[in-house]
Amino acid sequence: MNSWREHILNEFTPNVARLTLVADPDGLLLEEKILQGVRERGFELLPFEDHIAFRYAYESKFRSRWDHGEYTDLVVVLRSTANDLGSLPYDLLQAGRKLAFNLGDIFPNLSYPVVAALDRGDLDAVYEAQRKHAPGQLGDNATKEFILRHAFEVAPELIKNSADLLRALLRRHYQGQQVPSILDKRFIQLLRQNQVFNDWPLEELVPNRETFFSFLQERWPIFLDYEAAKVGSSAREDNGKYGLAVDGPVDLPFGHHDIRVYVDNLFTEGFLRSVPHERGSLLSKTWVGVGIKSDPSEDRVRRLSKLLETVDASIPALEARHGDWFRFAHSWAELIVLVNEPVGIVSDQISERIRVVQAKVDAEFCGWLSKRYAGLVNLPPTPPTMLHHVPSYLAHQFEDDRNVKIAMVVLDGLSMDQWLLARQALEERRPSYRFNVQAVFAWVPSLTSVSRQAAFAGKPPFYFPGSIESTDKESTLWTQFWADRGYSQNEIVYAKALGEGTLEGISEVLSHPKTKIAGLVIDKVDRIIHGMELGTAGMHNQVRQWARLPYLDSLLEILLAPGFCIYLTSDHGNIEARGCGRPAEGSVADLRGERVRIYPNKALLGEVRKVCPLALEWEPVGLPDAYFPLIAPHRKAFVPDGKHTVSHGGISIEEVIVPFIQIERRASEPERN
């Protein structure tokens, strides 16, 4: 077979059985493209995880249809430790066709534990390498090295000096590769056999992307001193003055031809920040000029032009995986920040290029989301892909230690670009903070009552139809999620309407010895959104000013003091939109938002869409019955024609891809107040 997916998809022929039961211990059926293939064949998929939630969905969505004579191709997936369906309810076992899939059958010559540790998206390269090279039976270490070479293009035996190592780490972290720890340990073990790397903190730099870029950022000024000494015949500064927070070698070979090709993109895309230098006027005329602060207006124009080229060339295709959009969202957020910086004037030519690229991004993301969004809902929660995965991810991360304190902080309305501003402010005040930056998909429609509630429920909105139009049940849903996992009610905290004023009350609650689980809502950004009349630039100004106040970092300090593991996310982002007119719909809409309208049935939605033909009729994936969204066109809103507004509810990349950040503290160092 040409693909490992064929082993699975060949078993799914429509109209063979209305119910198919699948034992899937390795989560193969929940891989992104498998899910897409299964859906394209007309099958609907329902994971069997929570007995009560499963029974609710099964009875309401499928049994009721069968009772009315309607045929469905339903697949029930069981994640168990073996190819055993015995834990499924008796009525399903009696009615369903039975299948089983596992990695051992697909990769018979490779070590099962090693292959099982891989992200399912990496199996393509491994399968192709197995087919092409026929390696024979391999043990654990041989499998690890086979996969490192063929899935991640890393050959440890060829890494012999600092430039080789730096190139390998740059390639990995720039691309955002997710490498299992089992492979990282083997990679580090092989590198440690070379005495050249004795002073490299490999255990930190290899797996941790943020630490690696901090390592580079700290050493860039040292390299600039070296370059200044070369071109200006001046003495180098004492390296001791730099106060490096990340251990390791001081001099890095940024100028090596294999490394230099990355440098321009690292600064352009915001992985590294340019720095001032006393010989900046001289150095700015050389290749290192991209990493030197000079004239703010000229720096911005130069970087904006390069970043536009990079973004335009890297828009993910229709068949891209969701991780490609996560990585793109970072570059897109950097571009939005740069466009709205209050420095200099953007030329008409660049403004037009921005509009063209923005239109392409909107069209491509809309097309991709319409095709692939339904498959995201059922992806495994580790790592989280959607907001409702986050509680399950946190529970799984710490299931072996019930003494760990966990805090999920939801910064309501915060987009990825606004996170960059908040992060910058936090780094200025608390340089000891370390951020592990990821992303997740908000729910569509990207409304607070839908998306934020899903984040606290740990379930799709389908499971809370009674509160879909408000957030009143969030506390109950949050408490219930953790109570189902064995936590008592006095160990669980939920608090909202945070963001300004005193922290005395929440500090007292969080410092209580019994508090282990905290769900906190900061709604300051959302309030800024709904009062904003100055567009994205105004949003950036207000978010930047708020983040520089002591509230946010003081709250984080309150959480860090008793040892909370902090995860910060957002329920939706926001965009600047122009009015396309309000539909004349009377009272037929259940919700009349600026970016989305909600209707109780498709007939009413269809009538309104006749007068708003460019609006998108969104397929209600994971939503309750009688909940049908109509999404405003790209960068448009259902407000008077021509009026500008900042809003949310739609499907732009800024509204739907939101930050998911783990916040930790580095080793103790002076704080800036």
C-alpha cells in the first residue's frame, strides 16, 4: 500500500452496517486525515470516552434517527489498551460490526513503543521510509535512529561541531517540529558522546523551543560585538557583562553559511528581536543589519516588506494539517502587530500588498476551515487542538500527581497578535517568566457563550444546549469536569470578571491550602473590544497599556507563589470589520451579533441569506440542535453599511486561532517594577 491510511480507510465502505465498532488503542482513527477520509465516505464518528456523554449523544443523534427509519453510517471508536471492545455497552456489541487497528500491524518491523510515541502526522514519512528501505526487524534504539533520520531528517553521527548542532536545532525549532521525548533522549545521548558539546545545555535546548530562542537572543549582542571588532578594529566587550540566563557556550557561529541563511527570517518573523548597538551605524550596512535597531521607521518598513513576502509565500494549502495553520498564525500575528505599530507611515504600495495578502489568507483559511473543521473536534486532547480539549489535556498531564495545582486563565477576547503585545509587557516587568507558546482553535461561532463555555466544560457545545446563549453555567460545568475526575468541590475554584481593581479577594481564595484547580476569566480585553471605535490600532494601544499595568503579572505571581501550573488561553480573538448592512429579519434571529447571526432553523437562515448572499451558512458542527449560524463575509459585519467596528463571532484566522500558553518562572533573577 502507498499509505498507512489505506490499511484503515479500505475498511470503510458505506452502507455495509449502520453501526461500526472500532478498537483503536493507538488513536489511528482520530488522525486528522483519517477523520477527513472517514467523513468523506459518509461516516459519522463518535468516540466512546465518557459513558454519560456518549449515551446522550448516541441516543439523541443516532438512535432517534434509526427509530424513524433513517439510515446512518456511525462509527464508535474505543481507545483502550488493547484491541478489545469488551468495555462497550451490550446493546452496541450486539448491533455493531467490529474492527480493530493498531500500529503493530502497520509497522511490524519497528519498535512499537517508539512508533506509538510519534505524532500521527509523522507516520507518513516513517511508513514511506519503511517501504523504501525495508530495514528489517529493528530494536528500540535502532528504531529511534531510523525515525530521527527519516521523519525528522536528523543524522546524529553527522553533527560534529557547533555549527552542525546549531543548524540542526534551528531547522527543528524554526519549523516548529514536535519531536517525542523518547527520541530527544536518544538524540541527546548520542550527542553527549561528542566531547565538543559538553558545555551545551542540550536537555534544555533540544526539546524547548522558547529556551532555544532565548539562548540565541542572549548571544546575538555578543556576536555583534565580535562583528564590530572585525569591521571597526575595536576591542570586544567582556562577555561577563551580558548576564546570561541560559547556560551554554557564549560565542555562536551566526556567521557560518549554514546558520546565516536562517538569521534574516528569525528577525523578520519575530523569533528574535533586534537590539541596539553602539556601532550600529557601521554594522547596519552589513548582513547583520537585520538584527540591529536603528531608525524605528526605516526598521519597520524594511521588516514589513520582508515579512509580507514570507507570509504570502507560506499560506497553508487546502490539504495542510492544522499545525501548519498554527505556525502560520504566529507569522500572521507578527505582521498585524507590525502593521499597527505607531511608528512612521505605511506607504500606499505596502498597504495595497497587505490588503491583497489579507484577502488570500481569508479565502484560504475559510476554505480549509469549511473542509477540515469537523475533523478537529474529535482529535485526541493531547496535545490540545481545540479549546474544549484543554481541561482533558491538563487532567492528563497531571493525573499521576494529585497534589499539583492547575490554573487555566482565560483572557476573554485575546487574539494572537494581542498576545504578542501582552507578552512583551510581561517580559518587561517579569524577565524571569518563560512562555511555552502553542495555539488552539476556538469554537465556531467564535462567541463567548459558545467557545468560552466549551473551554470550561471540556466538551463540545452540543452537550450544554440549555446554556448556549449565556455563560451562567460555566462555574457548574468547570466544577463538574474536575469532580468527575475525583476532585472535591472545595478543591475547585472558578472566578470571572477579573482584569482590573483589587486582587485581594481572589488572592485569598487561590492561596487557600485546599485549592488545587482554578479556572479564571479575565474579561478586560473583551470589554475593550466592545467599546472600541479606533479599529485594530486602537485595540493594540489599549491592550498594550493594560498589559503594562501591574494587574496581569500580579495575578500570575499570586498563582506562581503557591506553585500553580499556569496555562493561559483565550476563547476567541477579534478583527476590525466594516459594516455590510443589518439584515431586515425582525425577531427571527436568536442572536443578532455583529459578525454572526444565529437562527433556530435552516429555513429562516436561508431567507436571510437571500438578502446577504455573501454571508456563509456555517455547518453546525458540534453545536446543539436548532442552532444555525450565519457568518458575515470576510472582514464584514452586520452593522450599518460602511461603519467600522471591532468584533468577533466569525471565522477569520484572528478570531479562531487563539493562544495557548504555559507560563513558568526561570531561575530567580531580579525583577523590574
